[in-house]
Amino acid sequence: MRAATLTGYIEVARHVGLDPFELLRSYEISPTFLDDPENRHAAEPIVELLEESARQSNCGAFGLLMAECRSFAELGPLCLLLERLPNVRSVVNALGEYRRHFNDIMNIALDESGETPIVQVELLPEFAFPQITDFTIARLYRNLSGASGGRWQPLCLHLMHEQSGDASIYKRFFACEIEWQASFNGFSCTQSSLSLANPLADETKARHASRLMDLVELGPEEAPVGDCARRAIALLLPTGRATMGHVATNVGLTPSALRRRLDRENRLFATLLNDVRRELAQRYLSNSAHSITEISDLIGYTSISSFTRWFTAEFGMPPINWRSVQLNIASANGDRPSRH
């Protein structure tokens, strides 16, 4: 598995009250291994690390939190290819083709033989534990949604394991029904959703990106403290604790040290906070299962009026209008909105 699998592990472990470095050492995974996302490690210790982290923290949604605090852009160069492909179907196929960009224990397959298409995630049986399953499924969901500008939505998420985590975290992340103890891991969706056009599709750029992925040995991707802070903010916003102090603690720094490190990267904490809020607001509004009140709470506002003023200043219209526009766009493209 690539070290990129554990991007965000330190922040999530601290978020649920664990000592990430002690756990990494107990599975003989050096913290320096995480410095280069392209480093490779045997899969078994990483899978067991995630399971033990969930057990010790009593957080059955640990793997989902790992995915939730990461953005589509953190996929690295592969996201440049995915967002230029013509539609969701081609994105699914590309993810299967470039699966080694993630790890060697999974495969992504599209089955359109039946009435309802299935996007299936197949994990090697010896590694198919709940946390890595949830993490892998959630990253797939984020990739398909991200490449389509947030418009792709499945009919149902299917998970072979029993429900083990907080249902509200799954509801927050996925905009569809969930079937537990299913016969496969993956999503069922409509034919029209697979044909949904990517808003940034460009055949020439997609061809260039594909050639680069095939021919260039990708070097290390830097992980500046600003990226760690963004992940911490994404984790802490729904709890109302996305302050400089709590974020600094999560990334293992004092507030003054975090401020200095951000200064060196020419980044401001307030800008990071606002950027994460924008991303989460758009993601949650695209999911009609969330009310405006719930979204206001999830991104750290104590009143709908404050949230509405901020959103209108950022996007030029109130959140309810923005959601209506997105639903109209989806309808015009023949897509089907969420059933919730």
C-alpha cells in the first residue's frame, strides 16, 4: 500500500483521542514513512493499524473519518486526469486502470449487465476489514463526486460488514441509502448518472494527463503544515471546535508555532478555515438529505442567519437558491437527484 493511504491518520487519531505515533510504532510503521506518499509498505500492518485505532478509540467510523478529512485535490496528479475525462463512466474505468495509484489489495469494476449498474470495490479477502473497506469506498465516492463537480450521486451504498460506526457520520458523508451486510461492497446507480458529463472535460488535456501518468515516475508530493491544518479543520468543524487552538493541538503544534509555519507558507488560518467551509458547504448542499439548518451546524455556524450571510457573500446567492440551481443543472443533464 502507498503511504498516501495514511494521509490524515495522525490528525484523525488525535481527533479521537489516540497517540498516533505510539500506534504507528506498535505496527512497526515509521512516522517518516508518511513523508513521501509514494512510499510502499506491506498492506497487513496498515490494515491492522486502522482496525486497532477504531477499537481503541471506540470509533467504528475511523476509516470514514480518514476519507472525510481529505479533498479530491489531495488525490494528486491523478485528479488532473479524472476531471478531464468525458463522464463518470470513464472516471470509473480510469480508477480501475490506475488502481495501483492507491494500493495493490483492491480493484474497481463497473458491472452494467443488469438493470441497475453497479460500481463494485473488490478487496482481497484477507484484507477486507471494515475500516479499510469504508476508507476505500469513501475515497471512491469522493473521486466520482469530485470529478463530476459534485453532481454524481448513487442510488445506494452497499457494505458487506455490519454497521459499526456512528450513523450520523455516514449520513454526513454519503448522499444515498445504505445497505449493511450486503452481498458486495460498492454503489448501485442509474445509467444516466454514469453518462453525466464532467464540467471540465477536455479530450486533449485528458490524453496528455494519461500519457504523463503512464510515462513519468511521479516524485514525492509535499505535505506542508497547511494541508495538515486543512484536514484538522475538516474534522473539527462539525464539532464546533475548528479554532486555531484546537487545530494546532491536532497537528501537534502550539498556536504560535502553527501561525509561524503558516506564515512561512504564505497561508492564513482564516483563509484555510474559509476554504474548508466553502468546500464542505457545497458538498453538503449537493446532498439534499441535509437541511440548511443541519449544514449550518456542520460547518460551524450557530445560526442559519449567520450561515446565510456568509454563504451569500461567498457565492452570490443564498444557500437554498444555490441548491435549487444545482438541482436544475442536474435535471437538465438528465441526472436524478437524491431520493432523500
